[in-house]
Amino acid sequence: MTENNVATRVESVFAEVFGNRLPFSRELTRADQEYWSSLKHMEFLVALEAEFGIRFDGADAVDMQSIATVIDRIAERAA
């Protein structure tokens, strides 16, 4: 699975979870967005797990604080 394919699917999941509240960008980070709360973060990770058929652990949840990191982590696991 290519990084662009992963990014497209992450963007789709992001839109489902956050709707129009946040603009999707690879540069987007949780620290920059008040709406990307810890609850929304968990909802996002669970939706990503369902989309990609992978599981994240607690360390992933802590590390995956930006869209770029999310894409990288998924691309590593889906390879």
C-alpha cells in the first residue's frame, strides 16, 4: 500500500470523525486544534483501526499526535 493510498484513506476517516470542523492537512497536529480532543482522538484511532484492520496500542495513541505521524505509522504497519 502506497503512502498516497494510506493518506487518501486517512483523509476519508478523518472527514467521518471530524466532519467540517477541521481542515485535513498532513501538517495538522492535535496541539493546534482544540476540537481534536482526547475523546475525538480515540474515536479517530478506533475508526482508523476499523478502516485498515490494524490495532494501535497506548504508545501509538500517545505518539500519533499529527496527521503526518498517523500516515507514517499506518504505512509502516500496512506494508
